[in-house]
Amino acid sequence: SGINIKLMKCTGMRESWKMRRVAESLGMKVMMGCMTETSCAISAASQLCSGMDFADLDGAL
């Protein structure tokens, strides 16, 4: 099992980071996803992706 973290739904980078750590401590897979964010928000989300299992950051395309 796993979770899909979306930066804008988590109210920002700090809460996203906390959610990631909790999920990892529970042995869950972690994916960083997005909705229709700007390239600035996609860039911020990409900073959190290092070490995550999956990333789907194509919202600005």
C-alpha cells in the first residue's frame, strides 16, 4: 500500500515532508503527485521527490 502526496492539497512543503516521513515509518510506498500546478509549484514539489518511490509531476505540461 502507499500514498500519493500532492503539495497543494497538503498546504505546502513542510506538511508534505511530514506526511512522507510518517508514511515511510509505516512501511508505505510514497508517490509525489500534482494537479494543475504552475511550473513554480512543480519545481517546489520536485525538491521533495528525492528518495521517493514514484513521482508524477506533469501538471505544468
